[in-house]
Amino acid sequence: MVKFYEWVCKAEEFFVKWALVVVAVLIFVSAIARTLKQPLNWGTDISLLLFAWIIFLGADVALRHGEFVNVDIIIKRFPQRVERFFLIFWNIVIIGFLFILIWFGIPLVIESANRIFNTLGISYSWAIVSVPIGAFLMIITTCIKIYHIIKQKNMEA
């Protein structure tokens, strides 16, 4: 299971990096094409689709690497035990928020099934499904972070 999760993490990072490059190039090329009076109308739809996935998968990558904004300056002033409590509590709050994203995201995916990208001919649900999938992956990441916080405490005891 650990190997599979590592593979998913690597695939996720690979996709986010390359999707971001594709979006940047596509927007640049679209701008040039528009200037030349030959707009790439499909470029906007592909960029929108990829950007939705970049946001939620990229958030999981950032969460996994600890690159989200946090308030260490306040938490570090407390004793280690209180600091651990705040970290665990905050991660539980994050999990609660992510469950809300899944709870409301799944009906939104279903509701958007008939909405079509104008130029791609595919359902808008392909972009919106990034919300529950990204939230699910962030729940896994957050649970692993909580496990490591608890395990670290047990090692020091």
C-alpha cells in the first residue's frame, strides 16, 4: 500500500508540474494567435480544465511538503505538548473542511454532467471532479501528517 501511495504521489507531482507548463504555453500561444486574428478558442477550455486539476492536486502536493502558509511564530511559543495538540486539532479541522468539499463536490459533479465545454465537447464534470478527488487525496495526506505527529510524540515518551 505504501508503494502504491508513493507512486500516486509521484504521478500527482508529475501531472501538476507538466499541466502547469502546458497551461502557461497554451495561454501564451493563444495570446499570440489572437493577436494574429487566429484565436485558439479551445485553448481557454483546456486551460480551465487543467487549471482546476492543478489547483486541487497542487494543494495536495503543497500540503504533503508542508508548503502551506501557517502561523509557526505563534505555535512555537507554546510548550511542545500544547504545540502538538494545536497541530493535531488544526489537521482535524482541515479534514472536516475537506469532507465538506467532498460532500458538496460530488453533487456538483453530478449536476454539471450535462454542462459541456463549448469547444471540447466533454462534460464540465471532468473539471469539477477535481474538487472531491483533490479533497480525498488531501484527507489521506492530512491523516498521514497526524499519524507522524502522534508517532513522534510516542518516540519521545
